[in-house]
Amino acid sequence: MEGSPTIAVPVVLLGAFGVPAIAGYSTLTMFAAWPHRAGELEIDEGLPLITAEPKDRQRREMGIFALPTAGSRIFIANQVMMHLVFPGTACAAWNTGRNRDMAVALVLVLIVVGSVLFHFLSPWWWTPIASNWDYIDNTIIITFWITGVVFAAVVLFMAYCVFRFRHREGNQAAYEPENRRLESWLTVVTAVGVTALLVPGLFVWSRFVTVPSDATEVEVVGQQWQWSFRLPGKDGKLGTSDTRDVNAENPLGVIATDANGQDDVVVEAADLHLPVGKPVKMLLRSIDVLHDFYVPEFRAKMDMIPGSVTYFWFTPTKTGTFQVLCAELCGQGHPMMHGVVMVDTQEDYLAWLGQQQTFAQLSAPQQMGSAE
């Protein structure tokens, strides 16, 4: 699916512009249908004029202003909607109900057509995947299609109803408070749709939290506003660490008395290298505020919470250089909290690893020469 477009942007645009317009029209229509007896609407082949006079002294004294009648308010709702959709159009041009209803139905159909075209023609999509988490991509695609079909069906049905059941002289609405067959059908369809949305995510989450037994542990430490890393040494085990032990000489808080931590490889505020094709369990720690270690091409990510160790795992599938982002607002320097993960071949990775310093080397006393 690389390079495929997405329906997310048009849905967002519809939410920002189309939904308020439709909601506004619905609100105006509900206002129009609310029963009020006082006031009448006078139309003189132009904009509507409201003449509302309270019809009893009690309402006048209570400060209750009279409103137009139901029929008048329906006319106002349609006029306002038409001026929103077609600004500058003369009110008289929409005096016929058929034209107004046709225009609203046409706008709804165009919203659906535009969204579908944008989905297939837009160049915007996520970055090419570079890990084993294509399951996440597939789940999102399934969600797009289900919600997209429902979105199109609902809006087209609205357009159909606006046109099919428009006001016509002599027509009378049929009142049917219950319809067991329709209710059962809607319940089943809704249940199937919700299940189709949830079940793929449950399978992906099950894989997400099940770390392979041969995964190598790599610790990620986030702090304002940089990334540091710790990898196991020759013993293959990471030593324990504690935020209370963080200081200038021990920036990652490795416990010096833990023998397993002496050969740990410490990478402070520098690039992280990983071997391609081997699973990695990322242990996530923060020593100040909330952070989120996120490499878009790897898809997987997780919040980093001070005082806790969270994790996720992935298997790099492509060699290359990938940018690390912080996906959690963490202060003034948040936009600049970038890092680099380089996925290497096994030979290149071992060569890089051999050049890094261990915790024991970094914490050894520095010998200072004296000048004679």
C-alpha cells in the first residue's frame, strides 16, 4: 500500500466544514419545527421579515419574546442554509422547495464524491514501513474502509431523504413510532460493523505485547530534550538502573554495584544502531517528564512515564537511517527533540558496537597529568 492515498484528510475537512454546516441546518430545522403560536412571517418577494408581537400581557411582562410560526421558521432555515452554501444567491431564486432540496442533496452527494476521489487521487499517505508491523497498517486500512463506506452510505442516504421526502402540497407524513424489523436490522449491522473494527485491533495488540524470546533488550532514556541509549554488553544482560542515581557522571542512572551493568554499552545523546532482521525489545524510561519514542517507519511507539519502564518491540526489516521523534508534548524544546536510528547489516552493526564505550569505561577515574 505504499504511496496510496488516504481518506483521513477529507474526513477531517468534512468534520471541520461540512459537519458544522449540516449540524447548523439541522439545528435551524429543529428550531423551525418547534411549536410556537405567536408571531407571523411576512414575505415580500425578498428577504423574510419577522413581525412577532406578544399576544398577551403576561408573556410581555415575563419578557418572553414571540417567535415565528413553525412554517415560517422552516422557511428561514432553508434560506439561511442556501445563503451559507451559495453565498450571494438571491433569496427569491430558492423560493421553490424543489430547488432548495435539490441543492442540499447535491451538496451532500458532492461531499461523498469529493471524499472518494481524494482517497484515490491524493499523494499523501504514511511513510514506507521498515519493520514487521504491517499488521498495524492493515488494521488502519480496514478501519478506513469500514468508516469510509459507512460515511458514504449515511451521507448519500441523507441526500436521498432530503430529495425524496421534500415538502409537497398535499403530502402528509406517516407516523410510525416503532419498527421491530428495522430496529433488528440496524442492531445486527451495527454489531457487525463494530466487531469488524475491534477484532483486528485485538489480534494486533496480542502480537504487540508478546515479545519474542530471542529479542535483544535496548534501553531508551528520554530527557529534555535528547535521547540516550543503553545496550547489553558481552554478557547479553542489561544492568539495573534507578532515576535517583542519575547525575553528571552517571547520566543514565546505572546502578554501579550491579555487575551486569558494568559492560553495558552507553550511548549518550548520539545515534542508535540496530541490526537488520533481528527483534528488539525497547525498554523506555524518562528521567524528567512524559516523552514518547517514535520512529514513523517502525509504526510501533509507546509513552515514556517517569518512574516506570514501558516497552514495545519490533523487527527492523530495512537498512537505512530513520529519524526519532518525540510524540508527547514535553516542554519548550519538544519540536527539537530529534534523534537517529540507523539499521545496519550485521557486520556494520558489530563494527559500530566495538567502537562504543561501556559503563565501566565511562565511570573509571580519569588520570590527570601534571605539568612540570
